[in-house]
Amino acid sequence: MRTWEDYKKNISDIDESIKEDIKEIEILASIVSVIIKKRNELGITQRELALKCGIPHSSVARIESCAVKPNVETLIKIMIPLGLTLYAKNIN
């Protein structure tokens, strides 16, 4: 296996249920990447963002490191001060 795509295909061939898990992980990673990029563009630290959101700094840090899977309400709390919107897109 040479690429992430090769790995995903190989692991999905072994266990079909993993395919959905991988899709979920990729979606969450994409959302978190946008949050980090926007926060950096605005010159806001994780601590400053946490204060603006009313959530603990540790929560922002864990979300940005993908150590936890945030709920939708928390994502929205983080995205609003950054001027971001969460919307659904058909990915099939």
C-alpha cells in the first residue's frame, strides 16, 4: 500500500463496516481542518477561541487534535465566532 486511498480500499475489502467509519473520520477531519485554518487566519489562539465560545480551552485543543469527536452543538459554538457555517453536502 502506497497511499491513503490504497489503504482505505484494502481495509474496506477486509471489513465493509470500516468503510463507513473511515468516511466519518474523513468528514470530521475536514471540518476540524477548516476550523484550524480559519482560527489561524484570524490570529486567534485556542484559548481566545475557547473564551469566545464559552467552552474550556482543553475542549478546543482536544477537538483540534482529533482526540475527541465533538457533538454538533459544540462544533456550532466553535464555528460561529470564526464566521463559519456548518451545512450538509451530499457525498455519495
